[in-house]
Amino acid sequence: MNIEDFILTVLFSGFSGIIIGYFLRDISAAIRGFYNAYIRKPKHLVKYNFEDNGNVEK
């Protein structure tokens, strides 16, 4: 490998790393939002079914 190929490899790796690092936060936020909206089940908000269906005997 001569010096020109080495410099070209370093520049390409550096620019691709900068581009990936710049957009990685947005990509990960989009994936996290998709996961939370469509895949993950809520832990604390649970639907309750009451046996009396709202009828109160007086």
C-alpha cells in the first residue's frame, strides 16, 4: 500500500465515520420510537375489566 492509498483510506473512513456519527442519533431515535409504538407492550397502563360493568346496587 502506498501513501496515496493510505491517505485515501483514512479520508474515506473518517468521512464515513463523521456522517454515521452525525445521523446515528436520529436513526436510533426513529428505531426506538417505532419499537415503543408498535412492538413494546405497556408495563403500567393495564386495562381492567370490572365484573359489575358499572352497575351499582343501592
